[in-house]
Amino acid sequence: MKMIGVVALNTFREAVRDRVLYNLVFFALVMITAAVLVGQISIGIEELIIVNLGLSAISIFGVVMAVFLGVSLVHKEIERRTLYTLLSKPVHRWEFIAGKYFGLCITLALNTAFMTAGVALALLYVKGGLHAADARVLVGVLFILLQLFLLTGLALLFSSFATPIVSTLGALGLYVAGIFSQDIRAFGEISKDATVKALTGFLYYILPNFGAFNVISAIAHDQKVPGALIGWNILYTIVYVAIMLLGAAAIFSKRDLK
């Protein structure tokens, strides 16, 4: 665990120094500011627009960070040849993979916190104060974070054996497919072809179900998110990420780095 912590801390420091992060956070805050301006024009629905656009901005820019930083985690270390120095020390390859994952998750959590603060300030400006009911936004933020943690594991899995370009396309492709996994299953259920039904059912269970984390519209319309869904999504993320990290560690352990 000590080695994982060391790798995670170094990963966090490297990510924080990356200017891309600051640019993405800046654009997200600009988008949140735009939500305030649009909200003022749309009288009566200011809060709905701010929450909707604010959480959407956090999600979109978070996905960009998770993918583009996640797919370069392993490749950068190999390209700079710092990986060889690191692995020459008492650090196992699986510890390297786990450390990289948790380091990027900490980075994403910190940047998400900054953007969430931007949404809170926007609500404070429009409403003149925050209320207990506004805590529902934090549920939306939690679901976004779970989605980002899941996507980071996916990006890291691809980066353990593929180039950054292939990893990016693969991670984004599965992310989009995961968003529509419910629709894929529904298509199979209305199909009369048994093969299509079996295939879509298999894809539904094997694809990461990113659609289950999309509660932005419900949060914006002040709808309550069931506690069972919160618990299930947390458990789902832990199990799915664990499987992906095990897969990434197994692949990377057998990879020839010469």
C-alpha cells in the first residue's frame, strides 16, 4: 500500500502541473457563468438552467480529463523512460497500475470540487443564499464522480496494452456505447431474432452502464434520487473498477517493455 501511495502522489503532482487541467476547469467555470447569464434571461427557471448546465459542464469536462489523462498514464512513463527507473525499485507492476489509477482519481475529485464550488457560487448569486434542498446537487456530483472513476479505469485498461490514439478511441467508444446500453437492451427485447436478442442482452451486461449515472435532469427538476440507486451505483463502480484494474494489471505484468 505504501508503494501505491507513492505512485498515486507522484501521479497527482504530475497531473496538477499539466496546464490542460487548468484550461478545462477554466472553460467549465466559464460555462457555469454562461448558465447564470442565460438563467437571468429565462425568468423563473434560473435555478433549473444553472443546475442543468453546471452539472453538464462538470460531466463533459470531467470526461475529457479522465480519457485524455487516463490513456497517457502508462504511455508517458514509457516514453520518458521513467517507468524503467521506477520498476527497478521495489515496486510491482500491479502497484504501479493501482497507484496511477488512484492518483488520477484524486486529481479528478479535486477538479470536480473546484467546478462544484463554481456551481454553488452561481446558485448563491442567483438565489441570494443556499438552502438544504440545494444539497441535491451533491448527489449529481457524486454520480458524475462515480462515472469518471469508472471511465478512468476503462482508459487505464486500454493504456496498459494500446497506443494513446487507440486507447482514446476505445475508451470513448465504450463510453458512448455504455450511455446507450439501456437502449441496446430495449432494441433486443423488441427484436424477433433470437440471436440479436441474445447479443444485445450480452452487450447490456458486459458494457459499463454509464446511463445509470445520468441524473442531471432529475436533479435540475428537483426530483429525489432513490437511496437504493445511490448504493447500487457505488457498489457497481467498485466492482467494475476492480475488474478493470485486475485486467490492466494482468496485461501490463506480461507486457514486454523493451
